[in-house]
Amino acid sequence: MGDEIQIVIADDHPIVRQGLRQTIEADAALNIIAEAGDGKTALAQIVQHRPAVAVLDIDMPGQDGFSVARAVLQQKLGVEIVFLTIHREEEIFQAALSLGAKGYVLKDSAVTDIVAAIKAVAAGQAYISPQLSAYLLKRSHNIAALNARKPGLEDLTPTERRILKLIAEDKTSKEVAKELFISHRTVETHRTNISRKLELHGNLALVKFALEHKGQL
């Protein structure tokens, strides 16, 4: 059927793969087109078949699931990843999502979660086993906090801060160059880099920022 969601599954335990196939293919909308018992074979099957979704165990011989996901991302294969794993550790969960995976399902809840996970990620949504929802909430808060943080002096190198201090003292680029024993062109390059890091546009904005933060330089 043209509207089936095509899937590749990869796990080094044949019994796990058999159970996955039975659970997944009980839904008529899902079709497993290939399976693999190691990472290298999994990647080859993904490259060959270009499924909508790849269900990957993290721990596999040869190439682990992370390595496979990284290759899928680098090669821009357009395949959504669901990790199926025993790992509950937050660090591993965060690493998985950082690789672009939209699904993270614990093996002990695969029977109830895997079909919903596949359908969700195929639709461009995320699906995380409910037991790990606190990790997802924490990740969302961290991302929001990072996006809300405005660039500041801590983003500058010591040299850039020194140049900004001299700008605050109303020094011209030539005067800054003379004081720091560097070329005028180097000063201009530093000014450009400072403005880029601080998301400032134009010399007036740079001078204004330098004056406002003079006491911190």
C-alpha cells in the first residue's frame, strides 16, 4: 500500500526482532521492509531502502545505534530515528536526541509504545517513553534558557574585551592599534568579530554597548 509507513528494524537479538515484527506488523499501516542484527548491516539497509523510520537498538556489534544515526544524519538520508534501548540514563537519552532522533523507547515498554512512537516520528513529532518524560521536560527548559540568554561579555576573548574597553574610552581604531601594538586592520577585524558575537549592527551600536558596560571591562 502506498500509504504504509516503511520501517527498518535493527537489534542484535533475533528474539527481540521477532517480537518487534509481530508487534509492529499487527498494525496494517506499518510495514517492516528490512531488519538487521548489527549496525553496519542496519546502515546498509537504510541506505538501500530509505524507509520512513529506522528503529535502532543503541547497543549493537560493529557500529552501535548512535554511529548509525550519525551516518544517517551526515548523509542526509531523510530517515527518522527511533532508539529502542534498555538505557534509562539521562546522559544517553540527551545524546540520542542530540543526534536528531525523535523517538526514544525503552525495551520494557516496547509492546505498548513502539507503534505509537513510529507513527509519531513518521509524522514529524517526537515520542519518548512516558517513564522518561521528566528528561524531555528538563531538555526543553534547558533549550529555552539557552535561547533566552543574550550574548554578553563572557562570549568575548580577553583581547576583544581589552579592545572594547579602549572603545569605551573613546579610542579610535588607529589609537587602539598603537596601544596594543597591532595593525589597524587587525583592530577592525576584532571589531567585526565583537559585533558578530554580541549581535550588534553598526559602529554606533558597538560604541553604545562599550559605554554601557564600561564598568565591567
